[in-house]
Amino acid sequence: MRKTVLICFAMSLTSAVSVQAQLKRLNQQQIFDGQPSLTKPMNAVTGWADDSHYIEADPKTRQLYAVDVKSGSRTEYTPPPKSNVTVFVRDKDVYIKYGKDEAKRLTTNTDEEKNPTLSPDGKYVAFTRNNDLYAVEVETGKEIRYTTDATDVIYNGWSSWVYYEEILGRATNYKAFWWAPDSKNLAFMRFDDTKVPMFPINGSTGQHGYTEKTRYPKAGDPNPEVKVGFVPAAGGTVVWADFNQKDDQYFGTPYWSFDGSNLMVQWQNRGQDNLKFYSVNPLTGVKKEIYDEKQASWVDLDYDGRIEYLEDKKHYILKSDKTGWAHFYLYTLDGKLINPITSGKWQVTNLVHVDEKNKVVYFTARKEVSTRTDFYRIGYNGKNLKRLSFGDYNHQIQMSTNGTHFITTYSNVSTPARRTLLTNTGKIIKELGDSKAEDFASYNFGRTEMITIPTDDGYNLPAFITYPTDFDQNKRYPVVMSIYGGPNAGNVTDTWKGVGNQWWANEGVIQISVDHRASGQFGKEGVALMHRNLGKWEMKDYTTAARWLKAQTWVDNKKLLITGHSYGGYMSCLALTMGADDFDFGYAGAPVTSWELYDTNYAERFMDTPQENPEGYKNASVLTYVDRYKGLLRIMHGDMDDNVHMQNTIQLVDKLQNANKHFELMIYPGGRHGWGGAKTAHDRSERFRFYYQNLLNKPVPAELLK
């Protein structure tokens, strides 16, 4: 049935060729340089000033306006300053600045201070120096040293690498300390990397080069030993939370209670199949368990707001995928489950607003279709679920401060973004904007369609496909499949795709993105299939998509290219080895090539340790399938990549050379897990060259290489 619909669509496109010939095409400047094309800017909505005025920004002047939801009247808006105080580091020292006053220097040490953070009451600035934790008293300039035992492998308030990358996040810039809301205490993590192996990253600049020495635990290696500590703001004895530092464990980002009386600490075992939340007293270090979750595969730490504390100071709402699908649950503060709020074979995404007076929760979810996000409301008791958004669109929601109104910005693959104001019951008040250009209908461009591709075991894989401009089903076209492929990291959404793919549509290239069964489109139920066997289901589903494509009469079955970066690079390399019978070309950026070369927290979450799962690691490795390699693979890697080490690419290159296989390699000196500056243009030009030479069999237009 699905194939019939697609063929009908293709025939309708063919019949429209004569009409399309009279239309204009998007040019290079419109596609790459942002010149006006199929869409026009809408005034951006940046938030809400209060419950009856949303904030709108003029795209040309950047002036902010408060817009009345009833009358539509606009008045110039100046946001209240969050704080007129800023702290920063200049020439290695900490400074504080009040409003427009001259900055005041707070420290005068020759060693660099890092991550200066003002206490909520404005009296202290905490920071790290040489891996120890300090603060300075703003009024007097008195320096307070909280810890004294730092070395090159012991860090207080400064993250070990694997925590920075995988747990606390790169946005923290290695910061691992947190002020209490009442400013009385400072919580921090202490890391001991003594047993963590050092991985050298060699820089090539200068006559002799240099070496970055990173304590990077690869799968199966010892992890950092971690302690959670508390110290009074004015200084004093460190109180350690009641955990055993020697246990093989992880700690997630902690939460302070409203009044700062307790810290909620996330704890996880090394196997990552058990997550516990503890309430810890900062004065004694005594912990109390308030939540315990186990799963057969793994449990994710709180990366995206797992817990929402309610203002009644009696309850919290927790998000969990323990049933195989992500849902919300209502708990008391001491960890007693009251009831599930949502349930079913669909996924909640974000908690948007909680109306505590009426006991109603507003949230977004992928319920109607997994490739779209809609907006809903439901009672605390899980009853009276109502969809508030409308149509077959993907919705982005901004709700007013008290939850009486919301604004949705919505689109799908055939509809450029629009914006509408509604009440919290879903009643439309008025249309606020439409990004569709007035001359939209005068353009001939490659159309994008949502499709599904069936597998032989019952999955319908979601995909979006962009057809060539002037598509003719009687012709055969090359295909570019763009993927990422990581667990719960799908990239197929029913949203407007802009014009970035239109150059290749004009050149006669089919472009497709497909999500596999473990991408998140089928809940944690699907994602959990990846446990202990990364690579298996992704490649089964991608090869299914490849075979489906090559069975179409309008596809050149010798010109299918797959491309991606990081995990997508891994998939692209695997496609040209394990899946080489189905893929012809690969363009892989910064690939993991064998999972024992990647870090403990990420690799072991899905694969367990190499010692526990040697066969799984072997089966998941690109290196295992080098003897099957054929086609042409281009590999790109930054030589200073501190995330996916270039070691991955070097080991693959070694295997390919030893097997006398032809491939291409591009190294970006100084590049990390990506690269910028002048190399951005080079990277783009190289991709043009590769596609034109191998998919289109013609030279690159000169204007693209300027």
C-alpha cells in the first residue's frame, strides 16, 4: 500500500513537469547564502513578559515588544535584568562588575581561576584554581580555600574528562560545584583519576609538537573515583556524602531542594542498569533513598529534566521510560508513587507547565505520530487527556507564565513554519505569523515527503525523502542517505526542511534520512534492542532501506552514498564493510571504529564492558568486516579529537591498507570532534568534489569552490 502511494506521488510529479518548466529554480545564493527564497522571516517570539503579554522580536531591528494577547497592541519591552552583576576571568584573575560600573578585581594570583560563579546572595564568588576549590568574599576580597589536596590527578570542583563529556556535559566547561539556593553551602564533586589510563593527543604545531595528556577511561578501564562533598560558604570542614568512594559507580548532576536544606544526588552503578536518587543532608552527609529504578538494559541518568519538584514542597513529577515508553509519574518527596500520570505505547517529551491549583499537567509528546510533537494537558490522576495542538504538524510550544495561553510554531515537510496563539483549552485566538514567501508558488524545487519503509519483521521505518527538481520516474537518480544512527537519537521529523537540500535536488540527487528501530521512534522498547550489540539492528534497518531504494525504478542502483559524523561516521564505515553489498559510497566523519576505543560511560551503557561482552564488541567493530570492504569510503578526522580519538581512524586505515583496499582519507590538523575556520570551506569543497565525481560523473561548478 505504501509503495503504491509513493509511485502515485512519483507519477504526479512526472505529469507536472511541463508546469514546473515555467517556474524558477532556487539559485546558489538563495540556497547557501541566506538570500530570500521560499520563506521569509517571522517576528520571533522569545517568551512571555507575563501571563497576558508575549515578547516579540523584530527580525530587522531586534527591538523587543510586549504584545497583548487580547488587543494585539505592542509596546516596547525591556527585559528586567536577571542580575546587574557579572563575574568573569580576565588575565587569569576573577573580576566582578555591577551594571555599568568599572569591573573590580577580586583575585591577584598568578595561576588561572576557572568557572567563577556568584553565590545567590551575591556575597561570594566560587572558582577552581589548580584543581582545588576556592571562593572570594566580594566585599572584603578575603580568599577562602575549601580544599587542599589537589594534584594532577585529583580535582575538586573540576570534572574528570568522562564526566565532562558524558555526564555533566560540555556546557559546564568542567565545572563540578553548585551553590545552595540559600548560599550557606557549596556542594562539589571530588575526582580521583589516579587509576584512569592517560591517553596522549599529539599536536603537530611548531618544531617539536606537543602532547595533551588526558585521563580518558576507555571501555573496561578503571573509572575515576568520585566523592560528593559539602562545605560552608565561609569555609570550614568538608562534609562528605555517605557514599563509598571505592565503589564502581557514577553520580549525575545533583539538585538542591527549594530551601537548600538537602541535595538530591543521582547515583548509578557501573553497569548503568540501576538508578537511585538520594536526599543528602549537607550538614551531616547522611543520605536517604527516595527513588530506585532498575531496567534489564540500562537506565539513563537525568539529562533532560527527569524530576520536576512542585511548589507545594510535597511532590515531584518524574519522567521514566521503565515501561518501554517515556511517561510521567507523580511521587511524594519521600519517594512514594501516587500514580502514573501518562501511559501507553507513545512517548512524552517535555513537561511544559504544571497548574498546581487545578492539578493539571501540560506537556509535549510524540503520540499521534512518532515523527511529530504535539501538545497536551492531563490531570494529576492520569485522566482527561486532551490534545491542545492541531493538524498534521510538528509543534514547538511556548506557554505563558501562569499557563492560560500558549503559542505554537508549527510546520511539516510541505508547510513552512507558521505561528498561532491559543488558550490553554486549545481554542485558537489568532494567527501570529506565516513564513511562507509570497512567491512560494512561483518556484520549482525538490519536494520532500514523509514515507515509511517496511522491514521483514514488522517495523515501518520512518523516513523523509527529497526528490530531484523536475523528478521523472523514468530516469535513474543517485541517492545520498544522511544518518546519525545512535541509540535514541533519531533525526526523522515531519518538519519544514528549509532550502539546504535544494542544491542537490537541482543537480538530480535523491536525498533521504531513515530512522532505525532503536532510534527512539519506537520508544525505549525499541532502543533497548541495542543492548550488547551496537551496529546490528542499525545495519539491518539501513540495509533494508538501501535494498528498498535500489528496487525503485527511479534509483541508480550503483550510486547509493551514506554519510554521517561521529556515530554517523561509525555507521557509514560499517555500511561500506558489513553492509558493502548494499552501499556503494561512504563519507564518514570522526568515526568510532571499535567500541573498546571509546569511553566507559557511553560504550558500556549499551555494550557492558569488553570483558563481559567480548563477542558483542567484536561483532560491533568496523575492523571485523574489513575483508568485506568494497565501493569507496572517504574518512575525515581531526587530529586533535579528544572525544573520538583519531586512533579509531588510524586502526581502520591500518586494516584497510593491510588488506590492500582503496579508500580516501582527509585529516584536519588541529581539528577536534569538528573543525572550523578556513577548514570549513575546505570540508565543504571536498564534499562537493566527492559527490560530483562519484555520483554525478561531472566536474564541480567553479562557483562552488570559491
